[in-house]
Amino acid sequence: IMSDVVVKLRDHGPILISGDFVIEDGQGEPIDLAGKTNIALCRCGSTKNSPFCDGTHKDCGFIAENRAK
């Protein structure tokens, strides 16, 4: 399956999204990505820049390894 958007789950890190996409907030409003086509979304919940990753996962002990089954 080919897609214009790729989502990658980094081991012990963020969700990487690349391509032509829209991110919406909890009310369905688009978040301004300033034209970026590559972003990292936080999975650890400790970022100071939600919903984006700021690298805090490295210091808070976040552990996650997701594998295709």
C-alpha cells in the first residue's frame, strides 16, 4: 500500500509523521504546522511543547517498542 503520509513509531521515542497531512486539536481545529511536512509527536506525555516532542522522553524513562505483528 502506497501512501503520501508515513507514520513511524520510534523505539522509546516520538511518533514521526512525514508527508502532506493535517493535525487537528481536540475541537477539530487545525494546528498551524508552519508548512512543515515532517513532525514528531510526543508519546511520553512529558513534553513542554504538546503535542510535539521536545526530547523529554530521553530523561523521563519512557519505554515503548511497537512491532508489526
